[in-house]
Amino acid sequence: MIGVLAKTADHAVVAEFFELFKTPWEFYRADRQYSVVLCDGEKIPGLTAKLVLVYGGRETAFDSEKQMGIAARLSNTVLSYQQRRLPIYGDCLTFGSAETPLLQEETRQSAIRHASDGEHNWIRIGYDLFQEIRQLLTRGQPVEFAGIPTLEIHIALLRELILGTGIPLVEIPPVPQAAKFIACLTHDVDHAGIRNHMGDHTMFGFLYRATAGSLINLVRGRTSLKQFATNLSAAFRLPFVYLGLAKDFWFQFEHYQEIENGTPSTFFVIPRKDDPGINSEGRSESMRAAKYDLAEIAPLLRPLHATGHEIGVHGIDAWRDSAKGREERERVAELTGTTETGIRMHWLYFGEQSPVVLENAGFSYDSTVGYNETVGYRAGTTQVFKPLDTVTLLELPMHIMDTSLFYPSYLNLSPIAAAAVIEPMMKNAVQFGGVLTVNWHDRSIAPERLWDKFYIKLLGNLKRNGARFLTAAKTTAWFRMRRSAVFENISWENGMVHIKAVLKSEAGLPGLKIRVHKPHGGTRSKSQSSELESSWTDVAFDAHLETQIAI
């Protein structure tokens, strides 16, 4: 059991952090004995725990008492942990030359200092953990650190510090049974056909990209001759589409079903036609308005919903106005008949109060937190989390978006370069678990984009890496189920750990795992990472578990 001493203002952050690092903990009580106590550096009483972890980016009386030897105070720095970059967004202390290469600044000064009297251990970590977590879950990460799952690295470091002191650890990792991680496939339905775009900027943009733009990409080696011919053919067929004499090649719902071949995905649809909504400056941007009406595409959406796909809301004003959000939710709920509906905002509009606004509108989850201009971890995590001010609404982070990868105004990558960018994210999913959320727009597998081959390869790669595919609603439901898990009893005796745990299981969702980590009595280097998997034992956890495991 971990006892946590933290400022009252940080209690919500602490609680959420330990939903993500799902291990037995409680706020510190003086009448309890703990194997580990985690302090924020403000109040450090005389503690008798085997391990006391003291986080903080400012010097405290504890540092003088234990002669920690502070070398420098930095701000907005980057540390190195197991050859991974760890951005620190607040103050950070260093303690001179590194005793071990576990956590150090670029000058090789250590951000960790260890002290021991033989029976008790004190580890000083030079930044405020809970302020760092608050930054990630509220303001998020700048683009320059988008590729770093910072929150997961904080968890990994804390776990390593505990195990390295010879203390075993039990947790429920964010990993479903019989899988390495969850893959969540989503599609923002921005256009739902080109037929409604006659004579507007979308039509002229398509014609340019399908002809001159496609030719330029052919010369540059960014487009194949077959793709060029497909785009040119679509441009010539466009008048016949408007006349109703040719199929609308931007209607891709059936094609997605063929490509995904039984894999469930989520389609976010815009609830109102010709409504651009209001931006953060109080203005309307006409180009944001959809040209399709929900009733027009209902015959295409109902078969998707009936075969296990999810229909969510691609919101317009819900991010800023609960009443408008409620109208948007009810419009889509009438189509699907579902009582719980999720949302992703069109153009990823979002504000500081948006989670509460969306919760008040009745949404069960949001999936807006991500980047337009790049791919990665805006909230620094591979996990679904609860925004700090909400009660029930969960946030499903968006990690990979097609337009971010391929748009000239964003990353503008070739397929080979895009695959190289995604590869480390796939490895992160395998290592840390959680979810990898993909957004592939409705028209992205149609002319002139023709990003279908890349999408098919991405699906194959997800499968080969052990993903379990769930819709956005089921992904958040799985994480909600994990949050419901309670350790009723954990005890250690004669080299055995006795575990009793319960959770509110839900039919149709993969089960959980309880993981028992064996202590190793010393920090491990990157070269030893291949041994890490053998240092734990997993047991299946579905509803009620009472077991004992040797450590």
C-alpha cells in the first residue's frame, strides 16, 4: 500500500493519477503503516516506511536534513530516463553528478538523490509529480513533445523506484486479456459525399488536387501512376455524379466495412447542415459548416450501427454551450437509439471548460484531445482519463489522424515517412498498454486522397502487434470498468502475495489482468529491458478474484 501526502489542492490530481497507475494506495494516515510513502515535499513528518519518495521542484528542509546537495534549479527542462526523453514543465532540481544513469539532465546531473540508513530509504525526485500530471491532463503538451507518452513514463519511473528498493508491487495494467493494447478506429464524417459540394471551395479544391496536384505528386514520386489515373478519372466523372448518372465516389461507408472486415469502428457525424458554429473568438467560419443533413445519410448509417459500428457526434457548438450540445446529442441519439453517446468536436474545437460543458450536455465521453498539426500524445498518455473537473465524463485521447500525417500544411509526409512516425507509437502501445486511437476521415480512402492502402497496412500492423479492436464507446467502457476495480485486500506472507479484488464487469468487454511485480533490489538499465516481462506474473481478472501468487 502506498500512502500519499499531498496538498489538498492536488487531491483530484492524485486520485486521477492512481486511476491510471492502478495500484493500492490511499491518502496518508498517521495511524497506518505503509511500505511506501509518497510526499510532495511540503510536509514530511517522521516516517517509518521502508521507502519514502519525496517529489518537488523547490528546495525544502528535508533536503538540508538529508544533505541532498542541490546543484541547480531549472525550469522547463528535459530529463533522460531509460534512454527516453522526459519533459518537465515546471521547476526541476538537480543533485550533482548522477549516482546511477536512471534520471538525469542533459549535463548528466542527476534529478534523483538516494539516502538510506540501512533499514529505511529516502529518494528525492527533483520535480513536482502532481503539478506535472496536472499540466498534462489540463493544458497538455506542446507540439515539440507530441511524440512522448510523458505520463506513462512518470508511472514507469515510479514503479521502477519502488521495485528497485526491494518492494513488490501489485497493479491492474491498462492491458486487456489476450491482447497487448486496445486499438480504436474512428472516422470523422466531414463530407459524406461530394454531391452537395457543387461550385464551392470543396469542389474546386478537389478538382485541383485530383488533376494538377496529383500530377505534381506523380512527378515527385508521392503518387503512383495508378493513383494518378484514378484521380483523373474521378475528376472527369464529377459532372455525372452531380447529374445522378454516376456513383458518388465520396460515399465510402461500405468500403470502410470491406476494409475493416468485421473490425468495429466509430463514425462521428455532424448533427446539423449549414451550421459552422462559433469559434473561440465568437466568429463563424463558413468553411466549417457541413453540407450534408443527418437525415440524408441515415440509410447509410443504420446498417453500420446494426453491424456493431458506433455512431457518435461530430460536434459543432457542444464544446462551448451545453444546451446546443444537448441538441446535437439528441439528434444523433434519435438515429441510433442509444442512451449513451460520445463526441469529438469538428476541427477539434476545445476550451478549458469544455469537459464540464460536454458532461452537462449528457455525453458519456469525449475524443477531441489531440493535435491537428501532428500526431502523438497531447495529454501525454496512452490511456483514457477523467478530466479533473468532471464527475463521469471520460476523455479518449486521439493519437493518429490522417490529415496530420499527409496534409501539406501539416506534416506532409510520404507513406514511408508516415509509417516511420507511427512505428514508435505502436511500440509505446505494446510497452505501456492503453489505447491507440486512429482518426481516418470518411473521404480519405476516396479520390483524391486515396489513403486507403496506408490505412489497410496500418490495420494489419495493429493486428500483428496484438491489438484488441473496440469502438470508442466500448474502449471508454473498458477503462470505466477498470476504474471500478477495488483491491479489497493485499497481504504478503512467506513469499506469497494474497489478493482479493472486485470490479463491476460488463458483458461484451475483454477482461482485465492483475499484475504482480517481483522486486529486483536495484535500478535496471535499458540493456536489461528485455528481462522486464519475466519479472511479473499476470492473472486474469473478470469480476471477482481471490488468489495467492508466489513472488
